[in-house]
Amino acid sequence: MATKLKQRITAGKACVNGWLAIPSGFSAEVMAQCGWDTVTVDMQHGVQDYQSMVQCFQAMQAHPVTPLVRVPWNEPGIIGKVLDGGAMGVICPMVNNAAEAKALADACLYPPMGKRSNGPIRAAMYGEASDYQKTANDEIMIIPMIETREGIDNIDEILSVPGISGIYIGPSDMGLSLGMIPILDREEPNILAIYEKLLASCKKHGKFAGLHNGSAAYASRMIGMGFQLVTIANDSGLMAKAAKEAVAAVRSSNQPGAAA
């Protein structure tokens, strides 16, 4: 059965993606009940490791979200392990050319399409193992991150690699690679023009594009531009924002002692 992510992408709909930096099954369980279509465990810049990833997946299992992972790097060992642990999609940083995209696809796909080693120790727990191997190549979403000038220039070659499902843009690293400050919700005309170029290439190749966003308003705007996978901040950022707003609301009130 197709994942919620694949169903929505195939239907031309957008997916709203949660992002887990906190290594906690409980916070993952809370996030999984908040209406996200997909939830990504961040093993690159989040405070997550393999064990906390598994705990997050276990906590989310009862809820209708597609579990994704951003791996630390384009390395087949960790890619195979996160898939065996139950990830239904891999977001991989710093994929800059077709050769790197092919290495990513090879690590994610079973032969004859790829080179993934057999052993879905947790991924196959909820059905017959043979069923998992029969469907994994069709269901796993393989998502290289486009974050550099090289990646932008090679976008058509990257999207032409068999098995690649779509792309995910990292605005902060993209900005750094172009000599700009590392921020999310970018307004620079040249960056927005790059987004349009990447979206056009995705449309040409029948792939989807994802983007990391700092706010819900910007994410909604990017859906209007054509992005089909939009992330809103991360769990720690959303928690901090809500907490700061709550504290500020109390301190700004006229209640006695509130500003103490």
C-alpha cells in the first residue's frame, strides 16, 4: 500500500512535513498527532542518533504519518540502516551531481535496481518480509538535497537518475554556497529565480520539489509556487516559539506582578 506521502504526491497534492530534532519518542508521539502528512527525523543537524530515530518511529507508528529521515551524509551504511529501521523516505544532504544521486539511489534500492543489502529488521515487522522486499523499491522515496551552485547547475542530470523521487532544497546552505547569510524564508530575487528554475526542472522530469521553511505563512506561499513537500521549522523551534509567545503575553498583561 502506498504511503500517505506517495499518495498525495501522485495526486498532485502538497504534503506538510514535521521535523524532529529532539531525540525523544514522546515528543515524536506528540508531533505525529498534530496533522502532519510526513514527519522527518533529522540525523544530520538534529540531536538524533540511530536509537532515538527508532524510538521516534515506534512512537509515531500508530499515527497516519509517513516516517522520513534526513541522513547525515550520502553514505550507504547509514542509509541502509535507516531504511531497515523503518524509514519510508530518505532526504540526503549535499547531492551535487548525477554520480552522487546514483550513489544515493543505489543505497536505497534493492537489486537489480540498486545495491541495498537485504535485512529490513524493523521495516518488515508489520507484514511479511517477502512483501516488503517486493514493494520497497516502489514505495521508498529517494530525495536528494539541492544546496549548492553545483547542484543547481546539475539539476536536470540529478533528476534524470533512475529512482530519484524528487528534490529537497536547503535554503540556508544554498545561501552560504552563493555567498549569502544562512537563513530560511528567503526573499532575494535571485534565490526565488533559482526556486523557479528547480521547480521547472522537476515538472519537466515528473518529480516533486520540497523546501525547508521557517514559518507557516512562507510554507503556504511556497505551495502556491509549486512545492509539494513543505517543512515548517522543527519541533524544538516550534516549542521555543510557542513558549516565548506565551511568556511574552503574560509579561505584557496588566496583571499584578506579571512583568516581575
